Amino acid sequence: MRIDPLAYLGEQLNEFRANGTYQRLRELQGPCEPVSKYDGKEVINLASNNYLGLANHPKLKEAAIAAIGKFGAGTGAVRTISGTLDMHMELERRIAAFKHVEACVVFQSGFTANAGTVSAVLGKEDHIISDELNHASIIDGCRLSRAKIHVFPHADVAVAEEKLAALVGVPGRKLLITDGVFSMDGDIGPLPALCALAEKYGAIMMVDDAHSSGVLGRNGRGTVDHFGLHGRVDIQVGTLSKAVGVLGGYVCGTKDFIEYLYHRARPFLFSTSHPPAVTAACLAAFDLLESEPERIEALWANTRYFKEELAKLGFDTGRSETPITPIFVGEAAAAHAFSKALFEEGLFATGIGFPTVPQGKARIRTIVTATHTREQLDRALEILARVARRMELL
Ligand SMILES: *Cc1c(COP(=O)(O)O)cnc(C)c1O
């Protein structure tokens, strides 16, 4: 009999079980809402990126259903062969206008947008200066490019400058890259200072606004708008999968840069385009971003309230300045046990530990949305305090 050559993976899983980091996928049994049903249980949902409550919005659903009626379920090809719908081009023009840039390209996801863009614009003779907490999709894009990667400590502008200064006179292009909002800590990247460095050292400036799209800046235009840096960030990446409520990633910049990506970004060239329902729902979401900015105000009002109350209770929430609020507990096993106990009491907040975050920095991550009521947030705070005291985390 043949021995399973993948048997070593089962041993790895046993190790996860032994150290308390084994995770089963929770099953969502209905729409993503402030209170959602997971694994047969109604829980307050602080585990989604559905910042503005658009994932189950009637206008997005109507648009998706109408698009299926008119265009069908799928597109039949990649964008560059025959799978570009007029609607795909409309969404790209719409986002470009929204972001005040010349052009935009939409990818299948934020992940493919980052990975496909970095690897398309740089080669092995080039240099990337990257924040140590940048998202996995940026890291993969950097690796795929085969450029030399120079990592600076999180948000440390002085070390970023040392790295750039050390490359003066060294051949190759330089790319300075940061997340706009950091997904695990909820802090905002030091964009104004990094832009100044990129200008001083002639580097390409790139920001990944996955958690800032729909959250920061006027009508959710992102960190460039938040800081008033229009025209100073060469590559802006955003996502359609979080606040926008659907699926996809986009890249904004000059017309030539975007056309180059049409020719060379591998996920764009080699993976099928978004189905009509996705694109139509995204267009409907941009209508709402522009017509109902009060959603973003509600998100920030909930964010301020929740953070203040967490602080009053004595929780350590680190350096967060956005709707992403981590609650630190120490080791990964403690974070997973805390998350599990909260779920049993009716609150869903994800436990996150090593290797997603450094050893000793394990946490549960909470994300409030615009559509949580004050009563739901109060109930969440009561559960958090009660379970944390019981587990001697407070
Ligand atoms: C979520 C996320 C992505 C990936 O976006 P998807 O559209 O979900 O693929 C990229 N970058 C950051 C910083 C993210 O948080």
C-alpha cells in the first residue's frame, strides 16, 4: 500500500491542537449583519470587515440580481481575452474619478491587486523598502518581484530613511510601501512623512488602503485623502471586499501605469474577471458612499464610543486609531480560548496569535460597524468584561 506522502501535515495539525492554535472554520448561516448566525448561534458580530453594513444592503443585492438577469452568472474569460464587460470599464472609471486619479484597474481581490502590482512594476535589480507589518499580499508581491526587500520596524520613518539613504547611488528602482491602516493593530501609517522620504530619495510611493477604503477620507476615499496627499502617492491600492461590501481590489495611478498593468499584471492576465453580480454591486456601493456619507459618520461614532468604554473597563487596546480595535491578552492559546468563551456567551471576535502577529502579542480583534446599535455595543462590552474577569484577563 502507498504511504500518504502528505502524512507530515497531519502531524503539524496535531501540533496546532497541542498548542491551542488549531482552528475550525465557523459557518455563517445567513447574511453578514451586526448580529449574525454562526454555527447555529446568534452572536454579536465584531469579526467582519463589513464596516458600513453594505454586504447585505438591499441596493447592492438588487443591482447584483439585475446584473445576473442581464449579463448572466459569469464572464467566460479573463479580462484580456474576451471577459471585459462594459460594466468593468465603468467601475474603473468610477473609482478613478472618486479617487481623483487618472486611471484605475480592478483585480479579483485586494490580495491579487497587491501581489500582481508589485511583481509587475519591479524586477530583481530593484529595491523595496517595506514596513514590517505590511499585509501578506504585499510581502508575496515583493517576493514574486524578486527585488531586494529592506524591512523597516513598524512605522519607523527614521529607519526607513536610513534604508533609503544607504541605497543612494545603488542601481535599481526603489519602492517605498506601507499599509494605510494596519489590519491587526488598527493604527494609521505615517503617510505624510513617508511621502516626503519617497520624494527626497526618488522612490515610488505605494499605499495599501484595504482597511481605509470606505473608512477614512472624504466619503471613504482613503488615507491619501485623509492626509491631503493627492498627487504624492504613485500607487494606491484599495479593496472592494471590506467596507465596499462585495469582492475585489483596485489599483489607482497614472493612465500609463494602469495600462502597463493591463499588459503585465499576472492575476489580471491569467485569472477570470469578476462576474457581473460583483461588479454591479460594487457600482451600487459607490453610489451609497457618495450619497450617504452619514454611514461613515455612524461608523466613527460607534468606534469612538466602543474604544472609550473599553478603556474605562481597563482593556489594553494598543495603538489603534480606527474601527479595528485589538484587545491584547498575551499568548496565542489565551487569545483563542478568550475568543471561544466570548462566542459561547454570544459575542464573535476573532482570536489572533503567532504567526499572524508576533509572539506575546496575541489578541482578539474587534471591528465595530456603522450598523451596530448602541444597545448591541453595550451588550458586547458587558460580555467582554464578564468573560475577561472570569478568565483573569482583566
Ligand atoms: C484584507 C486586506 C487585503 C486583501 O483584500 P481582499 O480584497 O480581501 O483580497 C490586502 N491588504 C490589506 C492590508 C488587507 O487588510
